[in-house]
Amino acid sequence: MMVPADIRFPGQFSIVREIGHGGTSHIFLARLEGRVTPVALKLFFDPAAERLIERELLIAGKARFPGIVKVDGADSAADGRPFLWMEYCDGPTLEPLAGTISEPRLLAILSATAASLGVLHTAGFTHNDLKPSNVFCPAGFERDDFPLDRTFFLKLSDFSLSRPRFGRDSEPVTGTVGYMSPEMILKQPITPASDFFSLGVMAYFLACGVMPFRSDNNDPLDINAQITEGPRPALCGPAAGFSRSTADLIAGLLQIDPRRRPANAWALLETLVAAGSPYPFRRAIRPRHLLHGLTRLDAQALKHVFGEDSFSPAQSAFVEQATGGDPAAVRILLEHNFDRDLFSLRDGSWRWRHETVDTIEWSRRQIRFALRPLQGHPVSVKCFAMGLALAGDPAQAAEVAEALGTDPAVLEETRRTMPAGRIPALLFSLPRVMSARTRRILARRLARHYMTRTDKAGLCGQLLCEAGQYAEAFPFLMTAADEAVAVHAHDLAFERLGLAAAAGERLEDIEKRTDALLRTGRLHKDLGHLPQAEHFYDLVIGLAETRPELISRLALACKELGDVHKARSDYNAGICALTRALELYRQLGDDLEISHTENNLGNIHWVAGRLDEALAYYEKALAIQVNLNSEKDIASTLNNIGTIHGVKGKFTEAISYFMRSLNISLTLDDMGEAARTWNNLGVAYFLSGQNEKAVEAYNNSLAVNRTIGSLTEIVWNIENLAETMIQAGRLSEALNYLKEGSALAEKMAEQSHRSTMLQLTGNLLRRMGFYADAHANLARAMDLASKTDSWMVILSGHLNLARLHVDRKEFEIAEECAAKARKIAEANGDTGFLFQIALLRYAVSGEESFRKEAEEIARNMFSPRDKAYLHLVVLERINERQAADDGERCLGEAGRFYDSGVEDIDRARYHLAAGRWFIRHGGEGEGSGHLERALQTATALNLLPEQWQAAAALSEEMFRRHDIQTSFRHAQTAIEALKKIAAKMTSPAHLEKLYADERVTGLLERIKSLKALLGQKKGAAVGSP
């Protein structure tokens, strides 16, 4: 085809001929001055095609891959029309091959095209016009003997319709009819899945020789309707005999829903291999192809390029520290490891072959760069650097250098003059570049030097490992781990234990290895790292199960694992693990460990609500321990037995057991057991109404646990303290504890504790009258509780929601929640919860059967608070019904507790109920006194519901006495409290329900009357002589 006479290109281009044209441009073959190979010129029809030019240049700058046509630059013809000059592809396109290719060739074509798409998508673009005429083949590809199992590239071209994957592009995307995806036709967001749909169309066309979506008259509307709504066609013609896997693969690419197409190009390539593709894509795509055009490569950028799971945090940190984030250095490092098959595409994503950073290899260039800071420095500096490499710690490096023979005075000068910023770089790089032989020789020499130093166990163990003397290193490392735990240096302890476990593995000494793993699991458990603890115990069980000589370690791992399951509220799994441990200890005849395991079984049965089973296990354990005269164990078991008595409401007996246990623990200086006993003693004091003693006991326990660093025990302490503070009405203190406890529970990823903290927060907000905020917390708590096996947490969640719905006058919903709670409580035989549920249902419905049930349970309860609360609820119900019931008896029973000076959040409710009862029975003076105390208590504790109700009741009483000024003042107080409650309501329906309350409507009517009376009184005063 001749070049039109009116087209003139800059002088450095010599046009050979026109080789094609498309919807937006002419394509010319040309020669460029100074270049041997020809180039292609793409001349755009539109003189204002700058945006198309910019887009193709942008893609060329970011996607550099042999399977993507290379764009070299842009210029303008003589008539002002822009053109691009680019790589010339002399091979044919895929279009002539349609209907003539074999199944392996088709799969290889799809693999090579998917590889190019993967690079394009990683660079941040979609193609949007993929079709056979836009894919160029290598020379000779049409021959049957073309080797499909070698690395070749099919080149993607024509990026005029490409769009960024992220961000907005104002131009609409209109591709080629028949190849456009459903989302492109429907103007929905475009993703890489759109290109996969076009690839599916191309695959069908190449295999069958016809388009999958076609119309007799080539009507675009008809074709688009088939694509967006019609059935997916089966392979036909020459492809009818293709395998089921290939047919399914093409059908998967043609899915209407983009979410049902391949997730990314790497996953598609794995699917193609599984279908039989011979194309070696793992050799074709290299890290450098994905890193082109990037100016900074930090951890986030690496994950963006290679995928979220491609780099662990440690690997990301290693690469960033080793390269400084410099793209060229990152490319060299990753290419070096790619060539050694240490970093490559595996299972649909980029992955390292090993998880540890120690296996990442450095290239020679990086080694030379790492050693550059030492060039020209004296021997003292180099000894100091070797100390860094061997000790791994700048603080110990000087001592190591001195042991290597450096003069102390010279060494001190070196330490003083060496730039501080160089130490981290040397500490990171030198261990990786010093030869292994040099490290071993120096490490052996230094280890001998430190063996007699009791304060250098960790360094000595580390050096012995460097020297390859793992058997000698093991005891030093275990000792160093214990020393680190003693000073709460837990990260250092984990490091030492990791080295010890590795030493045992190197020695193939399974006893040493399991000892280190058991110690690691125990430390994780003590610190509240429950998933990690479970992982290490499972490792030990896997190693020891088939080894009779490891039965004691197997038993210990099962016992410890049972405790972990208990802490994670997985009670059935915990009981299974502990039962197995008990059987193993019986085989060993170890009475002390039998008692320990029975204690643990008692613990898990107690937490699961099986109190009788728990007590039976504890009593068996105690009998063994008394026979063995094991005081420490006796203290622990007495503590447990006291707990069961406390749960059963026998507080006097519980406190007695706790005090006996505490005395033994303090005598033995066993502060861990003492902390647990103080916590349990606090619970007993709290339930028996002795708040001050409860707080003192909890704080003693918390102080010890903070010193020990046990997160699990700290969270239990904080939960108990928060609950006590709420019940005592000390809400600001409770809120502080809840914030700390929520943060710790979040850190531990422990759902039951997170749910409990949210429930306590919801209860606190409910008592303050902030119902919407309370509901948000309780709903979230219920969601978390549903993900645990803790029936107690789930039950309390339903009960707390029921209380909230009662306060909001949503009685039907409250009854549903109470019924769910009752079902769980009955299944687990928890009388304490059954008592609370019966009282709540009585308060809602007034049915006497619920009152009788609560009273029957209360007869066997020893908690003064619960009994007082029972009489308070009955008194409130009597007031509502204005019944001539046994209100006087309830008043006296409740008053015996609430008038005793005890701190309790329900004191305001009691005085409010007592005031109403006295006024109704003619005791106006005493009734007003109770109402005044109710208002004072509610105001002091910031209890808005009780505050407005007490103020409204006082206003009503003063109005009846014709004390207009006082009545109006109290009415204003009530209205202010109601406004604060209303301000926190987010639902118009709840707001409407609040103002429909007959007590609120009565208050508003009374205010109108008071204003009128006050106006008359003021007018009379003004008109008087």
C-alpha cells in the first residue's frame, strides 16, 4: 500500500509502506536513521489525539515486557497530526490461525497472552480491546513444529482503549463488538476480569473458527444482548473434540459475573497448566518485568506488585533493609533469588520457597556494597564489625571485639567515632556476608572465652550455635531463656528458645527439641498469645505421639493444650485434651501430675458451668495432694473449691477456702497463685455486697499480674473490677478499666473477653440512659459472642439485650431475648442466671409464676445483693399496679441492704421506689425524703433515667402540696435529664416512644400548668398595691 502524498514525517523517518489501519490510526513501516531494525509508525486520524498518545506512553513507561509491544516515542507529522513510533512486529497476528489450531497450541497461546496481561494488570492497566488482530506471533509460529514448551512471547498491541485499573478516566470505554465484556457493555466498573472475558472470546474464536456470540445480520444490539444475558455457547466445529478441562476453562472465562472469572492472571496460568498447557510461564515472567517504572519499593509497594501474601512482614523488612527501597537494588536481589528458584510464581501467586529470611540469597554485587563501609578502616573497626556479626548486638560487639584481641583504648575510640547510623547497617549486613568458615572459627574461640561467665549464657549459646556445636549450645540457650523471662524480656526469651529448638532439630535430638517447644508454648500461654501457644503444643504432640519414650512430654503438651482451649472457650476440645493427659499420667503412675490434671479438668468444667463435675474433680485432686503433703498444690485446689462454693452462693464457705489458700500461697511466696486467689476473693466479696473489700482484693491481684505480665489474668481482673465499679456506681472508673480491658482483649484476639468488655460498656451506657450507644455495643458484643463456645458470654449477651429492650419499652423483643437466655441457662443448670431471667420476666409481664420462681431460687442463694434486688423489683411492680400487696415487707427487706451505706448503683432505684410507696400510703414526708435521696444519688452517679423520674415524682408531689416554685424547679431538672437522653437517641421511633410515656406526658402537662400558675402569681404580684 502506497503512502498518501499529503503525509510528511520528520526527516529521520523513511517510510517504507503502509501496513495497516484501525479505528483511530494508520500504521506505517519505516526506517529510523541510526537504527538497524525497522520501526512502526502509528499516525492518528485526529490531530487532538494527545490523550491517546499520553496513555500509550504511560503504559510503555510502566509495562516493559517482551510480550507487550514497546513504544519508543512520539512526534508530529507535517500536518500536525501526532504519531507514535514503536517496535515493529514482523510476525503475523493470531487472526489467520482461527479454526486451524490444535488444543495444546490453543492452551499455549492462552498462557502466553495471559502472561502479558498479568504484567499489564500489575502495571495498573486493563487492555479493553483484546482480540486476535491485536496479538502478534513470533516468526515461524504458524508452523506445526514450533516448540510450544520453550519460552516465546505473543505481543499485545494497540493500547488506545486501555484504562488505569485505579483512579478515574472520563472517556467512555467502547471496545470491539463481540469481544466486549458484559460490564463494559453495561457501563459498569472495568477490572482485569474484563480482559479475561475478551480472552475467552478470543479462545473460542481461535478454537472453533467462529465467534461465540454472533448474529445473522451482525446486529451489535443482538450480539450485546447475548453477551449480557444469553447462555454460554459450547465448543463446536474443529474444537468439538477438545477435552472437558479446556471447555470448562473457556466457559469460565466467558462467565457473565466477573467475580466468577479467574481472580488474576497468575491463577489463570495455573489453571491453564492443569488443563495441559505446555507453555513455561514460570520462566517467561521475571520479577524485573513487574518492577519496571517504579521509583520506590517499600513493603507496601512490594505487596501491591507481587500480591498480599507474597512477602511476610519479616521478608518485607529484610528486602527493604537490604536494598534501602532502591528499585534497582530490589530488582537485583529478586532476580538473583528468582534464578535460584527461591522466589517465583507458585500456586497462582508470587511466593518465596522458604518462610525464613535466612534463605534469601545476596548477589555478589550486594555483598561488595555491604562491605564498602569497612574499606580503609583500621583493624579495631573491623574487629568491632565482626563482633556485630557474631553477637548480633551492638552492646556486646565491643566485648567480642576485645576478646578477639583489640586494645581496649583503641576500641573505645572506635566506638566513640563510629557514626551511629552505620551500626544498624553493619548489624544487618555483616552476618550475611562473612564466610561461614570464618564465623565458625571465631565463634568457637569466643564461646570458650565466655563459658565460665554465668551472665553470658545467651551469648555463649549463640556463639556455640554459630560454631556448629549444638549439643553444648542447648543448655546455655535454655538457661538464657529463663533469665530473659525473669526480667520480662520476652522477645529475647523467644529468640533463645527458637535457637534451642533449632539446635535440637539440627542434632536430631527430639527430646531437646520438644523441651524447647514446650517451653515456648508455655511462655506464649502465660502471655496470653493463645493461637501461638496452641501451635507449639500441637507441634509437640505431633512429634511425640509415636514415641513411647516421650510419653511424659506428650502428657504435658496435652495438659497445657487443654488449658489453652479453656482460655479460648473451646471447652469440649479442652476436656478431650485434658482427659487424654490424665490417662497418660495414670500410665506413668505420676500422682502429683494426676492431681494437677484433675484440677485442670475441674477448672474447665467450672468455666463450662458444670459445677458438680468441677467440685468432684477438685476434691479428688485435694485428697491426693494432702496425701503427698504438697502445700503449693493444696493452696491451688483450695482456691478452686472456694470458687465453686462462691458460684453456688455459699459466700461464707467460699471466703473461708480462699483465705486458707491465700495464707499458704503468701507463706510460700507463690505470687501467681496469690493473685488468682485475690481475684476469686474479690468475686466472693462483690457477690456478697462487700464492694470495698472486693476492689481491694481485685487491685492486689491486678498489681501482681501486671508484674508477672500475664495478659489473660490481667483481663480477668479488669473485667471483675469494671463490673464491680459499675455495680458500685463508680462509672467513670469503670469506663477507664473497660478501655484498657478492651484494648488488651483486642490484642489477644480473644472473642469472649472482647464480647464481655462490650457488654459491660453497653450496660454502663444503658444505666446512664444512652440507649442507642448501649445497643451498638451490645449488638457488637452479641456478634462476637456467637463466634465463641462460651455459653456464659452468649447467655449474658441475650440477658443484657433484654434489659435494654425493657428500658426502651420494647417488651416483646425483651421477652424474646429473655427466652433465649433462659433456654441456655436451663441447659447448663445455672441458677444465678435463671434467677435474673425470672426477675426480668416478672418485671415485664407481672406474672406471679416468674416471681415465685425467683423467690424459690433466692431461698438457696446467699447473696444479700441478689435478695435485696429481688425485693426492689417486686416493690417496683407493686407501685406500678398500685396493689395492696406485701409492699411493706419488700420495702423493709430491700432497705436493710440499700440503707446500710453500701455502694450500689441500684440505690437510686430503691429510693425512687420507696418514695413512691410511702407517698401512696400516706407517708408524704418520708416519701419526699426518699425521692430527694433518689435524685441526689442519680445526679451524683449520672444516672439520667433515675434522675428524671425522681425529679418528676418530686415535682408531682410538690405540685400536690401547692409548692409551685419547688415543683417547677424539679420539673425543669426532669426535662433537662430527658433532653440529654433524647439527644443520644438515633431512632425517631424510640424518641416518639420516650415522649409517649405517660409519666413524660404527665410531666409536660404539669409544666404547662405550672407556667400558667407562675404567670398568674407574677401578674398578681405586679398588680398589688
